[in-house]
Amino acid sequence: MAAGVSGAEGWRPDTHAVRAGLGRTSYDETAEALFLTSGYVYPNAAEAEAAFAGESEHYMYSRFTNPTQTMLAERLCALEGAEACYPTATGMAAVFNALMALVRAGDRVVSARSLFGSCYNVIHDLLPRWGVDVEFVDGHDLEQWARALNRPTKAVFFETPSNPMHELVDVAAVSALAHDAGATVIVDNAFASPVLQRPLEQGADVVAYSATKHMDGQGRVLGGAILGSAEFVNGEVKTLMRNTGPSLSPFNAWVILKGLETLRLRVEHSSRNALDLAQWLEQRDGVSWVRYPTLASHPQVELAHRQMSGGGTIVTFEVAGGKERAFAVLDALELVDISNNFGDAKSLVTHPATTTHHKMGEEGRAAIGVTDGVIRLSVGLEDVEDLRADLDRALAT
């Protein structure tokens, strides 16, 4: 089953991250229990019948739900301020199932254009296969949103900040426009995490996460989550998830639970490092531009301060010289690892044009500003002086 909020009234987010959803067995263990089981038994046949009829709360099968998953769902609800949550196997499972729980053939989806490559491919390539009408807009442009939402729409989707270009979407303004058009607003909040941004409080209806990123944040497991109203999550999402099977394993749920205990500490530390490096990179020879939400040079810095409590753990910048120069910089790094992941305790760097956004094609990348010289840096927990020295050395090659 999907879970709802539990825990003491009045707890603050840091307490929720450690305590919400905690359920102990008769052994009174300190850490959350890992229920590594595929199925469950019943005292009699009538009890099994009642469980499958929805007349009792007995666990049935770990593809449906599991006690460890339930603890994770309840903790995420508390952190996000959501009524309900359904954990998923990956972040893309969360995005895809949130959309597919809403749309049918003939429906209409409006999306920001600046997206993670796989999110773009789902909306641009897959939804039209099932008869869904799709329109893209520049996420920062409220006039484009207003024009696109001047007729009935089923779903609105965007990332803010966007991956990797840090384009921001005004969550409150776009949500108001979307609701007037009859749309449900889905926000991919992976870049910000619930530490730095809570879209539901700003008017969004559904939040999707890759828990692989900051929530685990230590390069161990895959996971995702869909959060929203109890009606939506316990209705269409639950039906889709139970019957199609992109469920989160109990072990991965347990690892992510433990990761949530240190989520704020890691995100805030990495964000301080990221801002420091972004400011330094702006002054560094060989860097054409730097994009980070709370830099004074960001065209939407006022919006960033209004809807985020920090700029996040990712810095995106461009080097002159295109792919050849970008590859030379990446290959010269000694401390920072080349990887397409982000939100990790270890600093990671990637070349979006040839990795995360490769399948968007040259035209699609150009439309959102991902040139061959763009580098995405996910800033970790290392000493910022060591990271700066590594970058300085690489940029000097």
C-alpha cells in the first residue's frame, strides 16, 4: 500500500528525516528493520481473501508494498509535506508512472523544453506513440506558458532547476496557469531535493524524485518516488505500479532510509562547496560562462532566492573549444570522477552532449543551450580547496 504522513505533529524537517515512519518490531531494534521478503503468509484462507479484496491491511506481495518501503514512503511524505507517496525502482520510473497515471490517448501535455535527456525522450518520443498531444515551451517564459495553457490540458511537467542548464520555472505562477487549464502539475525536484525546495507548498500537485541522487547520495542504490494527494497516489498511481511492477526493492528502500538521515547535512555542505566553485569559475580564464541558480549573473536569481533556500549541488559551465576542449578538461581531472550520476558524496563530472543529453540530438540540445563545450559538475563533500585545485589544474591543461 502507499503510505501517508505519520509521526509527531510539529516535528521539523530534520527530525522527520531521522524519525518519521519509524516502526519497530517486537525486537525493539534501533535501526529500521529490513524486511527482505518477497511475500507474506496468512493465518487462514479467509484472511488471504480479505487482503486481496482490500478488506484488511495485511501485506500481500513485495511488488505491491513492503514494510521497509512503507517506512520510506512515510518519511518522504513528512519531508515533502505530501499526503501520500509511492516508492519506485528508479527516478525515471517515478517520472514515467506519474505521467502515465494521468494521461490517456487524446490528452494534452505541456512541458518545459529544458529537461534531463530521458525525461525529454519520454515526453517527446514515447507519449505521442500512445496518442498524447505534446507541446514544449521555454520554462522561464511565462508568456509561452500562458499561450500553451489557453486550452484544456491534462498534465504539465517541468524540472526546476533544469538538468543541466539550471533554467528555473516559477512554480507558483505556472501552477496557477495550469490549474486554470484543468492540468495536474508534476515537478521533477531532483536537482533541488526536499532540502532546498518544496514544490507542493508552491502550488504543484505531484513531485517526482530520483532517490538515487541526494537521498541515497552515496552511489549505492537506485530508487525513486512519486508524491502527491492520497487520491492520486492511492488511486491511479497505485493501480499502475502494482500491475506493471517497477517496484523498489526492500533493500534499496532501507539504504535510502538511512541516507535520508544525513540528507540535509550532505546537501547543505555540497551546496556551499558548489557556490564557492561557481563564483571561482566565473573568474577563471578559459571558462565562457557559469550557470548556478544563486549566482548574481543567473538571469533568474531573484526567482531562485524566492522559491529555493539554496542553489544546489550542481554547477554547469562552458569551456571554449567545444568537445575536444571539454574532453581534455575531464580527462585531466585527478580527484573528480567522470560519471553521468549526480547528487553523490563524491564529486562527479560529465559532458552532457555526449552522455545524459546525447539522444536529444543536436537540434534538441541547441534549443536548451547544451553546447559541446558544456560541462556539468556535481559537487560532493570533499574539501573545496582540493576540488578547486583539481579544477584549476585541469583547466590549465
